[in-house]
Amino acid sequence: MIVKRLEQNQEQQMQLWLRQERIIDMLCRRSIEHETAIADLRLAIKG
């Protein structure tokens, strides 16, 4: 019984970690897109 609960807890932790990894990846992509958009705006303002 204890082993089964430990396995379930480990699986839940793994699922949480994977979800967090996907969120971090998405936020990194957005950040890069925003940086690109800001650079484009700066160029448009200067030009």
C-alpha cells in the first residue's frame, strides 16, 4: 500500500514537472516573439 502511494505521488510529480516544462517553453517562445516585435518597432521608429 505504501509503495503504491509512493508510485502515485511520483507519477503526479512527474506530470506536474512536465506541465511546468511546457509552460516554461511557451513563455520562452512568447518572450522571444515579444523581443522581436520590440526590435521591429524600434527599427520602424528610427526609419
